[in-house]
Amino acid sequence: MPKGTFNFPDNFLWGTATAAHQVEGGNSNNDFWAWEQEPGHIINDDKSGAACEWWAGRWREDFDRAQETHQNAHRLSVEWARIQPAPDMWDETALERYRQMLLGLKERGMTAMITLHHFTNPIWLAEMGGWENEEVVPLFAEYTRKVVEALGAHCRLWVTINEPNVYMSAAYLGGIFPPGKKDLKLEVQVLANMAKAHAAAYEVIHTLQPEAQVGAAIHWRGFTPGDRNPLMRISARQHHQLFNEAFSRTLETGKFDSPVLKQEIPEAKGTQDFIGLNYYTRDYLRFAPNQRAEGYTERFFKPDADLSERGFLANDPEGFKQAIRWANQFHKPIYITENGCEDSQDDFRRRYLIEHIHAMWRMVNFNIPIKGYFHWTLVDNFEWERGWSQRFGLWELDPQTQIRTKRKSADLYAEICRTDSLSSEMVEKYAPEVYTKIFP
């Protein structure tokens, strides 16, 4: 069999990504916690509850796990509702707790990347209209100022908003995130407001910390026509324009361009120092006359696709290459801010991880400036409207006992992080079924 090693550049960041609400526990002052309390919103009516007990201090042992498996970076988010529990109140105790987390990363030799907004909003903000209300822009800027003043000494990499495209789609079109609306016009207005808030936050961060690197994390999803129907080609372009393009192009050009709203946002032009790219899978589209809200289309995977255990995503590393090529159009450094899969049995994950790391290496080998990779995620956590039904962690978590159990994927990822490479020995050891794909 052919053998070899695919090496990554020096100083490449290898880590995992987490989000405050999904790991902290007891996060009762935000809109998603309130949403969980209403029956029917979350699979099995699950609750985030204690989550992974990070707010109670178990971040320490999980950071130890990351360090022991040779990760040199971690992406985490801070919770607006904890830091600003009321419009006229700042919680210095919460900021100090986040400061301790950042010091914990520094003590373990790990680089921090902070996300300022990861899907959740303070209840007081939701009550005033949330992201529908343009007043959110100065409020987000002031929140950003408070966070950077408190934590900036320990962080130079900032993600302003995580997946604004997913948030606007889930909260204002699909209705599966709070406030649970289904209104296309509101959806695009929310996305435009998020672009304005990003621009305001970018300005604040660079005023306080000129050397900072600031970006947003976009969930890229491929939309490929599944047949020769010309309507599907049109639909695929429209899906791509709104979901993948609208927000990021605004940060490049200062012009918000969507199928139902066009708006000049000049302050947003040139406000990304890097591209944060979240990739999980890509979709194929086919005609569906009953799916009016989705432009008379439905998404599907190819019949021969390698699917995760609940059929939530397909193992599609070619889509990952496509996503990276898209990100490279902006001519900025790229961080893979999320990539991972659901897999409680930890079989699918190992081949998914190997094939995606290999795909990323191929893009690096074409001189695309990828600077780091953050796997989703470190420990099983609360997966939003899917509750505890999906397991994305390198460590298994029993949310009842809080017992963590190391998966083989954690050992695979540790070897990748330790050696800064992917080798034939790793593939043979952890996922021999894909050996001939990687080393034909």
C-alpha cells in the first residue's frame, strides 16, 4: 500500500469550538432558555439544564482534556445575557469568570478565539424586538466594548457573530429558534441588522485593540441542483445568494444584496480581517410543489451518500473544498471555525474527520491561507432545537451524571494535533475503510 504524510504549516491552530449556552448550564436569562421551557420546541422536550457544567467550573477539566490531546487553541463564546443581565446592569462577576477561563487557556498554552454572539439573546433584548429592532446595533457595540475592555488582554482573535445566516433562517424563516417567526422580509432585515452590528463591533474592537483580528463565522452550505430542472438552477442560485453570500459580501462591499432587500451599509465595507468558515455538509435541491416557503424546493442527499446516524448530514469532503474555495474569494486568511458530525457510536466521525482534514490539506497545498481548524466539538453538548439527541463530541457526555468518556476520535485528533499532520498510519489505524480514498 502507498504510504505518506500530509504536513500542515508551522503555527497552524488546532482546536475545538464550543458555545456558551451549549456547555455552561443554568443560562436562564436568555431567550433560548425561555424557549426550551415551552413544550414542543426541542426534540423530546429536552432542556439544556446543567449542560456540561462549565459555569460551575468543569471547564477546567475539559480544557485539560483539550491540552492533553495536543490542541493548541480553543474557540469559545461569551454569553451576552450573563454579562449584561439588564439594560442598565453589567455583571463584573461574570466577566471575571470568563477572564479565568481565558487565563486557563493561556496557562495550558492554548490560543483563545472568542465569539461575541452565538445564537442567544438577553431576554430584555428579545422583549424590545431583538435583531428586528435596529437599536440592537449600538447595544451590541456597547456590549462588545465592555467585553473587549475586560478580556482583550487575553484574546486577539474575535468572531463578532456566529452564523448570522443560520440565525436569521432558523429564527425568522424556519421558526425553530426564538422568536419562532416565519417571515422572509423580517428574515433579511435581521441579517442586514447583523451586518450593521458586526461593523459597529469591528470598529470598537480595533479602536481598543488595533492589533486584533476580527471576523464573522459563516455557515457555508452548498446548494446543488439535483436534476436538470431549470427552476432548480434558479433556486440554487437564490439559496446561495441569501444564505452564503449576502452577509459576507456586505462586509466586503458595503452593499447588502438579497432577493427581497437591497441596502447600502457603507460602514460595513472592509470589516473582516479573516473569514470564519463553518462547514458540515452540502445539499442537493429538487422540485417540491408543497414547499412554498423554501422556494418550491426540498433538500436531499444523494442515494449513495455516507450519512451520519440520524441522516442529519452527509460525509462530503468535496463540499468542504468547495466551501474553502468560496471563502478564498475574499482574499483573507481563513479559519475553519466549525467542522464536525453527529455520531454517538464514533465510527462515522473517524472517517469524516480524516476525509475532511485531508480535503483541507489539499486546499492548503494550493496555497489557500487556512490558519487553523476548530473541530465541533470537545464534549457532547446541548444541540439547540435537537436537544441531547445528537452527539458531536470527541468526548461522550452523560448529561445526568456528567461523566465524560473519551472516544477513539479524540485519540485520532490528538495524533493530528501533535504531529501537525495526517499520515497513512493514522488512516490505517483509525479508519482503514477510507485508506484507498486518501492513498489511492
